Amino acid sequence: MSVVVLISGRGSNLQALLDAGIPVVAVISNRADAAGLALAARRGVAAAVVEHRKFPTREAFDAALATEIDRHRPRLVALAGFMRVLTPGFVERYAGRLVNIHPSLLPEYPGLDTHARALAAGARRHGCTVHFVTAQLDHGPIIAQASVPVLAGDTPESLAARVLRQEHLLYPRAIRWFLDDALVIEGERVRVKGNHAQMVASDQS
């Protein structure tokens, strides 16, 4: 039932997972200065650093990262603000048990600066997506999404704050579905067993 979480920064989604009782057994960062490492230490969770800058290639970094992950024999690997593009070999190694949360309603706005891009495009709604990771960046079967309205006067920062609140609710829910064997991958789609809503719309401002 264990989960290894990969981070690069503050670890706000990591905190949401821990607060929700998700069985996180280890946190691994590619940056030694990631604030989420201190959070893991405070919560009694094993923490490690595999610095990408110390490796000559992406493949070498991913191999070292996989070695550290496999020490914990996790059932699931969860990306939580992990700012590295993973190689196809790494993704294949954890196929079907590697998930990510992305701050947009995929397939819209893959990549970076999603909130500014949504505002520039005149989007009426924005949100976040939990999905299985594939070799194609910010693609893969979608597990669940949460949306928020884009309000008049929104800035990238105000929109990001509302989306982040939904991330903290959605990610633990989606991971719990996985751990409970409630997810069924059917081609490019994911079905949740039982009566679970995979799209959550929020009207909060």
C-alpha cells in the first residue's frame, strides 16, 4: 500500500497527501533545497536527494532515481511538483503505477505557465488533472479533474491559488482510488469502480 512521492519544491501537495493519511513511505527530491524535504522530516517520512545536476545524462539520473525509489518497493510513485522530464525507459519501468497532478484541465495547457496561458486564452474555466504518466509530457490516461471558474480580474497568482486548493483535495482522492484497486485503465481512459465522480466543479472564489 506504500507510496513514494517525488518533489522539487515546497511540497504543498505532499502535505495534502500526508494530511489525508496516504501511506507515504519516502520522499525523493532532485533538489537539496526543496522545502518539502523538511516537511517529510517533520512528519517522520524517509527523505532522500538525487540531484539531477550531478549526472551527465537524463538516463543516468533516472537510473539513480529508480534505484532510490525501488529501495522502498512502492506500489505507487506520485509526482508532486517534480520538475523533471522523465525518460521513456523510466516511465515504462513504472507503467501503470506512476501518476502526476498537473495544474490545468488536460489536454489543455500542458507544460509550464498554465495559469497565465489560460488567462491569455480567455478560458472560462481552469483547473487541475490527475493522470497516469506516459512518455508524452503531460499526457496519459486521466484519472480525475477538478475545475474552477476564471473570474473577472483574475491574475495568474489568484487563479493558481484557487486551483491549488482543488489539487489538495483531488490528489489524495485519486491516489486513494488507486490504492483501493478502484481504477480500471481502458485504453486511453480510466474508469473508477463504483459511484465516484471523476470531474469536480467548484464555484468557490
